[in-house]
Amino acid sequence: MTTDFDAVVVGAGFGGLSMLQNLRQLDMSVKVFERGDGVGGTWYWNRYPGARCDSESVYYMFSDHFSPQILDEWTWSERFAAQPEILDYLNFVTDKMDLRRDIQFGTAVTGAVYDEANNRWEITTDDGGTTTARYLVTAVGCISTTNLPAFPGLADYAGERYHTGAWPHEPVDFSGKRVAVIGTGATGVQAIPEIAKQAAHLVVFQRTPNYDIPARNRPLDTEYVQEVKAEYPELWEKARASGFGLPYQVVEGSAAEAPPEERQQRYQRAWDKGGFYIGLETYSDFLVNKDSNDTISDFIRSRIRETVRDPATAELLAPSDHPFSTKRPPLETDYYVTYNRDNVTLVDINRTPIATITRDGLRTSEQEYAFDAIVFATGFDAMTGTLFKMGITGRDGLALEDKWADGPSTYLGLTTHGFPNLFMITGPQSPSVLSNMPVAIEQNTEWIAGLIEHMREVGADYSEATAEAERGWVEHHNQVADATLLLGTNSWWVGANIPGKPRTLYPYVGGVGAFRDICADVARKGYEGITLTSRTPVR
Ligand code: NAP
């Protein structure tokens, strides 16, 4: 059965819900395909123990642009919301806005081919269906394709096996079990303390230690929530204009040039406050000045050494191979103190690499381990992994993965030349994962809806970024990236976690506010850099 819509949106997380709502306001017919059986995207799949948001919950939600009423009605219970509460919120939003009726759940997109003759996208799904639409919007999330490294012997392992990014819906009980966790990124750092509380013994296999910042999570009191709610209009404006999508007080100045005593006090204050304040509200040059970065890296290493009792373990946990914030710093709750427990062991797999997974556990270059369960907290093929799995094929039969074989090439991270009427939410070369996500998402979806509305006004039904505009954006993106320390560190932000993935900075690091201004300017100039014409044949 073929069905036809004005737009198809892929994904029903924050991005898909926001896009659906924006397109509805244009009275468009929209179909959303979602591979999960419910809304939520990242928050639908990532149900591992300890999963919670690293953005403060009062800012990790749709803003007044989306619905002032929902903003007022919804109240978070904790400073950093746990996964079930975020999923509840997204279901609340979905029902409040009556979004569910346009979403087809349990359906993955298997192909999306631009049909030049009809100026439409032809979308195939794993239920055997074919759907056509003028516009195709990907809202597939940045970290939605899990990375399970090809450890030798993986297929022989007979015990329980989990990946944090595809966690079972039923509770997993580790009580009395011998458990391994491989990976100490933001996910592992959240899961490890929770698993340690249950397991008989937990062995953590670490490749790279991170600079973990205390979350200092707490229940939110009514007075604070009311204060925030009263200030929301200004707070959202501030977040939209900010560097990272959070309404924090930016403090200009170089850490390296500050008097050591002042620096120490500022770091300590922010450390005690918890959350990302230490990176965002102390000094402004950590990502561009190695000397400044050394000061904050030293500060955090000292805190780790103070917390972890065994000096050898503390040394393994103190990062020295990369500057602070050149990998995503995790927020931690009881992470470092977990290594003071008798039932937790840390293994440095740089010194003793995992040689093979075995039937009963795994073997490093030094030792054999038996496990009842192995938890892979090994991350994602981020930013492009899911886009490439969808079989997106543009003009002249060009596949997206072929066009991007040497790395993404986009105009504003929102469009790409050769793929008419295709829009990406939080695509590569947009702020995406370097922003508090809902703020980046709303900017993207509002801009896309604005472009479609403009096309209507000028009688266009075909939009395509020009090759020249795209070259200009990629050049700017790379210039901004090159000015930072980010490319020098092996992180998933630069694709280093996936063998063979092109090394380039995937998110745009020029800032959320600056990006917003650039996009607004493009719009003001009649969507400069995008060819807008009428191509649909008269039937
Ligand atoms: P990640 O940051 O990519 O961490 C994966 C971990 O697995 C790293 O420690 C990595 O080591 C290790 N690893 C990967 N391949 C390996 C291999 N072949 N052998 C041994 N170790 C291997 O993934 P993640 O922790 O799932 O986090 C991904 C992103 O999700 C975060 O950066 C963050 O943006 C987001 N996140 C957000 C929240 C939140 O806000 N609530 C929570 C969790 C995650 P290396 O570091 O050496 O590569």
C-alpha cells in the first residue's frame, strides 16, 4: 500500500515530536516513523541503571516556543531527571499535543530515495510499506546506533550480555552476580555505581579515564521551581543565545592568566555547585588554550586523588592523555567512591588489553575472568551511523554514505547538496551534541518549518543547498574546529571510536547562539545558499 504525505519525519524523540508539532502548525499532512514501540528516542532505548540527564532538568525540556502551557504544567522532581521521568515527560507532551495519531511505532525506515521525476521522497519501511512525501526530515538522534566492538570470541560468550544503548525493558537484577562493565564514558559512569550496589563483584574495564564532574543531584523544591518558571522567558532567550544551550552566566577570561588563588576558588565553587558550571561559568578559554586547560585538568585530577583511597586506582582514574572537555565530561554520582568498595575492581586495558571474550567471561593479556553478565557501555556510531543505515539516496542515485565517504558535508548541518527537500535535525556540522539538546532541536525544527513556509509563499516546492554554500559552511565549520583542542583527542565527537570512520569534528563548535544568528541571517536573505524552485510536474 502506498500512502502519500506532505512530510515524513523519522524518529519520535525530542526532535521528531518538535518537528511534527511545527509542521502541523503549517497544516501539513505528516507521518512519523519510529522504530521503538513508544516515543522517546534516546530515552526510550537507554534504560540502563543510573540513566539520567546531564543537563539540568528545568532546561532539558521544550521551551515556551513549543508550548507555554506544558512548560507551566510540567514539574520535574529532581535537579537531573532520571530516564523514567524524562520518558514520562515526553509521553505527557505527546498526549497533551495529541501527537500520537501521526506516529507509526515499531517501524524502521529501510530506504529513502529521492524520485526526481515526481520531486518526492519514496520511503520504504520494514513492515513492507512504501510512503511518499515531498519533504523528508530525519530526527533520528545523534547517538542511536550502538557500537558493539568486534571483540574476538564475542559469539562464544554464554552468559548474559547487555548494551547500555539497547537495554531490556524488564528490570535486570545483578544481585549476587559477577559482572563486567566495558567502557567508562558518560554512560558507564552512570551505570557503574548502580551495578556495583547489586553485583557480588564488578570488574570495570577502562580504556580512557574521563574528567568526571560531580552532578550533585537533589530533589527540586517547589520554591526553586516556581522561581525558574517565573523567569522562563528570559532563561530561554539566554539559552538560545548561549554557547552550549544552557542559560548559564558566561564568564569571559583566561584561566591561565588568572591569579592562582582566584582560579582555585572559582573552580572549587563551581565544583561544589555540581553540573557543567565548572566548564561554563569559570573561564572561557578551556577549549582553545592548553595552558588554561591544564589548570582545570589539574584541579579535577586532584579531586579524584582525594576521593579514591587506593593510590594506584586513583592514578588509573586520573586522565592524563587528553585535555578536559575535549571528550564529553560525564557527570558523576558516587562514581569515584564506588572504587573504594571491596566488590569493585578497575582494570586498565591499555596495560592488559582484552585478548578475547570467552564462553565464561573474558581473558586479558594477563588474566582470565569469569562473569555471569557483561555490560557493554561502549557507546555509539554517533551522528552518521543511523543516517547511513536508512538507505538515503538523493539526486542521480547518490547514496548519502557515498557522498560523505570522507566525512559529512552539509549546509548548516541541516541540508546537504544533492538531496533536495531533505532536512536533518541535529545533523553533523550543526551544534547538536555540543548543545543542551532540546535547545538545538527547537532551533533546527523552527528553521526547517520557516523554510517550508517561505517556499509556500514564493511558490517553490523544491529546495536544495548549493554546492558553493555547502563548501562555505564546511570551510567555516573546519576553521572553527581547527581553532580548538578538540581534534587532537580521540573521542566519538571526531569519530575516533569507530574503526575506519573519517576523522573530523562532527558537531559544530561555533556556539549555539552564533549558529542561531547565522541561520536567522540566511533566512532573512531569502534562504541564501538554497536553490528554491518549483519542479513538481503537473499531473
Ligand atoms: P562513549 O562516551 O563513546 O564511551 C564509550 C566507552 O567505551 C569509552 O570508555 C570507550 O573508551 C569504551 N570503548 C569503546 N570501544 C571500546 C573498545 N573497543 N574496547 C574497550 N573500550 C571501548 O559512549 P557513552 O558512554 O555511551 O556516551 C556517549 C554519549 O552519550 C556521551 O558522550 C553523552 O553525550 C551521551 N550521554 C548523555 C547522558 C546524559 O546526558 N544523560 C548520559 C550518558 C551518555 P575510549 O574512551 O577509550 O574510546
